[in-house]
Amino acid sequence: MYADNQETQKEIVKIMKKDLILCGVGGQGILSIATIIGEAATKAGLYLKQAEVHGMSQRGGDVQSNLRLSTSEIYSDLIPKGKCDVIISMEPMESLRYLPYLNKDGWIVTSNKPVVNIPNYPDETALNQELESLPHVAKLDIDTIAKEVGMPKTANMVLLGLAAPYIEILSIEQLREAIKTVFARKGEDIVNINLKAFDAGVANEQK
Amino acid sequence: MEKTLLLGDEAIALGAINAGLSGVYAYPGTPSTEITEFIQNNPVAKERNIHSRWCTNEKTAMEAALGMSYAGKRALVCMKHVGMNVCADAFVNSAVTGINGGLVVLAADDPSMHSSQNEQDSRFYGKFALIPIFEPSNQQEAYDVMKIAFELSENLGEPVLLRVVTRLAHSRAAVQTDATREMNSFNPSESRGWVLLPGIAKKQYANLLEKQTQMEEAARNSVFNKMEGSGNNLGIVACGIGYNYVKEAVANYNIQETKILKISQYPLPENQVLELAKTCKEILVVEDGQPVVELDVKRIVGDKAQVTGRLTGKLPRQGELNPDNVAKALGAEVKVYFENAKNLAGRPPQLCQGCGHRDVYAALKEVAAEYKNSRIFGDIGCYTLGALPPFQALASCVDMGASITMAKGAADAGLFPSIAVIGDSTFTHSGMTGLLDAINDHSNITVIISDNLTTAMTGGQDSAGTNKFEAICLGLGVEPEHVKVVVPMPKNIESIKQTIKEEIEYNGVSVIIPRRECMQTIKRHKKK
């Protein structure tokens, strides 16, 4: 279904693409965000490439995933410098690690809560100032919202909700559907709480 | 058939199953691990009873696969690039014996050393063994290549090498799959060619040399190699995923007047390289890894064209290719809108909270500090992270098993105390033979087998020696009173320190086995 869809779509609309960097600290649930966007993109018939980090870095180190979505064929698995549309980060310092990849009008969507598991973590005030000096930043205390929703582990879904309006190539509804599909095998309760977390993230963006 | 979202590794695994695979033989190693894991969990593989249990090391894997091939079945061997060093003896000689059932050897290289100790290029091994090499450029090709690789292997009667790099192994894209081929029937070889006595080996080797023409012809006609574009300014030889970065740059920066020779099957087709040299004054070689093809292209074109690449500095000599260094090599100016952040610190990986290795290092470091010249030789696994803060305990990390043998050699030279730290899976992979050397030599070393009941670093695969370590050590000849098991927990630190101290003071080989399950596998077992 993919290729056929592509051809017809290409005739109607011009090529659309979004390059996303998902990042954070090993164990924060970056790959789950990638899985959901990947599922939504697959269902939407988009081309997709998703480069992941496996192995050593997953032990509490910095992790990232390059996620490329497009209505036409994608070549490189990695996003070139200056081409990333949205950096979606589970941790504020990590959101800054990929700055050279951000395009001129790109957005940073990040948790504002530092994970301090290194002795030389930068000064938090200076870190915040640097983040705020950038033109397009959305920050949120996703951990607190996830706790309010009732499940701290859904912080990554709050972040996805916050980032959803910037992904553009996929609608909020398409992402919701993907959450349902991905969590389906874990039961209805888990689906619902993840949807609730996602919706809370979306609501916070629209405030 | 529908499209499925697959990692490069998973595409290879599914491609192999659908090509009629009968067995995968592998030792876990990033970035190759997911291939075997996929086969272990695949319903068709289960139904067909495809062999997929982990092997003790890459050499046992290579040899078992060769045995399956001898019996007529299709076999796959998977490893990370440094695993090629471990299985090199069997690998190189399998080209001399030749094969019966199709045999594909997969090496996953790790340029930029994301999870490795070097960036050796496995294509050198393929050339060394004189066999065909495949290097898919994307996930679809990684799937498609399997059927063709097994067919070529059987047509030639030779093993073939499949080389991927981290960025393909660990990147996902949609893959179109097709029908599943039947498995080969049981059909043991009758050939004498497997007996590599010099008289037979000479004939076999002559035979292998004779097949080179066929291999070249296969690469010349390969569906994976093609010439693109009609420009005559810059010729580009784009190998494996290097092709993607070239295409990305050409599209992003509107680069014109290029002619691209895409290469995903070797030996490098010389006539196509010469064709490039006919019209292009410069030939840029874009390859991930070491300058294997660049050297070949130089030899082929001589002074007909200027050859550039990693050796000439057009591309960096070290590290993986990326869209930016390739774009620059093509003459584009890469625009960066935001400089590196100021408030940024490195965040290296670390041992998990609650990990038993932490307690081992906490005790070991304190005891070692009591001796002026103590050294702790490390090995490959999660516990290598003991080299980083807060422990900074390790003097070395070289290759699988080297902790024990380096400790032995250093003790031979007079070092005391000479201590080795090795994980359970690494010990059975390559530590046992070294321990036997130390025992036979009465070396004064203290070996710590930090046993977390799994191959943890690669994600918690079964460890070959689980429940067998005391028996192995005793069997090899360690004195029974110097094989000690402890439980690495904070409350036991003082008694562990005491044990370590006693064993350091014993003049001979002693083995201490701190044993507690990996935190990651405990979590997984609880979920189940």
C-alpha cells in the first residue's frame, strides 16, 4: 500500500518531511516514543527511517534516536546537521546536545527536570538561561504531570503529547491511534492511562 | 506480501528464514545481537525448529555452522566485527574446504566504535579468505540479499561474507517481504575436500583461486551494483550505506555532474571502475570503515584518474560516515544554525544502581589500594565500566578473555598482586583456556569471575557457563580451597574484602566467584 499511496500523494501535495531527534538518558523511554511515532507513520503510509542506539549507552548514558518521516523516499538513516525539525527530549541538558542538528526554525520540546547522574552536571540556572535564549522552546514538568495522571512511567507520553503539534506530518489523532495499537497487548487500563498522559501533554501545549 | 517495519538486523534475520535457513550460530555482540534474537522469537523459525541457541564463542559458532553446511543445510553465522578475529581460523579455512549447504557469515562492523574497541573493517577478512562479500545499503537490500547470498554460496560451493555497519543494523525502515523457501534436505557431503591435509589443501586452494573469475562475474552482474547518472565531473564509488549519504547530499545540495557507481557486492567490478575513470577526472570513494575499496580503485585506475577518499583526507580517516562529512566531500557547504551548547557535559554509561559488579569493585578497590603495585586487568562486558568513575579500577580492557592471560603474563614478570576481573559469559567465551595456562604455570594470580548469570552488556542473553563455573574451575585444576563463591551485596563488602585479601596472599591461582543476578534480567523475570 505504501508505494502506491506515495505516488498519488506526491501528485496532489508537495513533498513533506519531518526530521526528529528523540533524546534523553538511557532508561527514560525514548524508544517507546519512537515506536509510537513509527507505528503512526507506518499506518499513514509515510516513508520512515529510525536510527536507534543499542548496547552500551543504554546503561544510564545519553541516548538518542534519529527519526525521519517523509512522503518521499528517505536515503540517509541519520539527520544531517541543520536539518532537524524537532528535538524531543526527556531531559533538559540532553536537548542541548543536538543543537547543531536543529534547523533555523526548529523546535526544542523538552522536560525541564534535570537527571543529575554525573558529577559535572552544568549549573541549572545557566542551563535554563541557555535553553530560554533559543528561539523555539517548549518545556514542561512532565514528571509531575505524569504523577498527576496516576502513573509516573507515562512521562514519555506526556512529552509526546507536548511535542505532537510540532510533528505536523502526523495528526494528534493519528498519534492517539498509534498509542492504542502499541499498548493494546498490555490491556485497556494501560492504553487509557497512556492516552490520558498524552492528552495532558497536548493540553499543556495548547494552554 | 505486506511491508514490515524492521531493523537492518531483523531484515537480515527474516531474509535468512525466508531463504530456507536451518540454523543460526552466534555469540552476542553489538550491533549483531538482534539477528539471532529475532530468529529465536520468530514463529516460522520455531515451527521449523531452526537452530538458534547461543554459542560459547564465535569460533564454535563458525565451526558448527560449517558442520551444518557439510550436512547439506543452509546456515548463518553472526557476530560483531571483532568476533571475526576469534573465528578467523575456521572462517579462512572454510573457503579452502568449500561448503555444501549455503553458508553466510555475517559481520557487523562498528565504525566510530559506539560499542567496540576498534573499527576494523571485515571486508578485509572477506578479501583475505578470497570469497564474495555483500554490503547492503538499506534495510530492503539487507532482506533481499539473503536469498541471493545463499544461492551464490551454493553455486560457488563457497561461504560468503555479509558485512553491515551499526547504522544499518540498528536503523528501522519498512521492508517488503516475500515467500518462504523450503529448507534444504539432509544431504551430507561425500567430498574429500574437507580434509585439509597439505595434498588435498593444495588442490582445494587452487580450486578457490580458479573460482575468483566466477565471483567477479557475479559481482559484475549483481542486482545490487549499478551505475547512475551521466555527469563527467566527479565519479563516486559509493559502497554500502555510503550510497545513502551520497544520494542525500546530492538531493539536499543539488549537486550535479556526478556519476555514481553503487557497490553492494564484491569483488569490486574492475570494468565498471574503469568506465568511471574514462569520463571522470576525479573518483571519490565513499565507504564506511577502512579504505578497502579506495586502495583497490587506486590500483585499478592507475593514473587514469585522481582517486580521493579517506586516504587523501577528503573524508576523515577515522570514524563513521555521516550525511555531513559526505556532503563536504562532495563540495557542499553544510549550514549549521546553532553552535554546540555551552552548558553541556558528557554522560557516559554506568553500571546500574544495585548491580553486583558495583559491590565487587567497591571491595576490590579497597583491598587493591593496600598494595603498592596492585593492578586489576579487566575484560569485555558491563564490568568494563569499572574503568570509569567512581571506581576507575581497571588497568586494561583488550579482548575477550585477556584479563586472565594478561594478569598471568604480568605476574610472570613479577607483578603482585595481579588480579583479573572477567564476567561469566566472557570467561566461557575465551577465559577458560587462559586459566588452564595459569594453573599449569602455577602463576600467582587472583581471578574474579563476576557472575551475573547472563550476557548482560548485549541485553541479557543466556550465558553458556551458568551453574557450571565451580566445576569448570575445579576441572581445570584450581585447588578446591581456592575456589570461593561470594554474594556481592553492600552488607557483605567486609567479608568479600577478607576473601579477596586471603586469596591475593595465596601464592598460586585462586578464583573468586561473586554471584548475583543482573538487575536488568531480574526486572524482566519479574514482569513475566
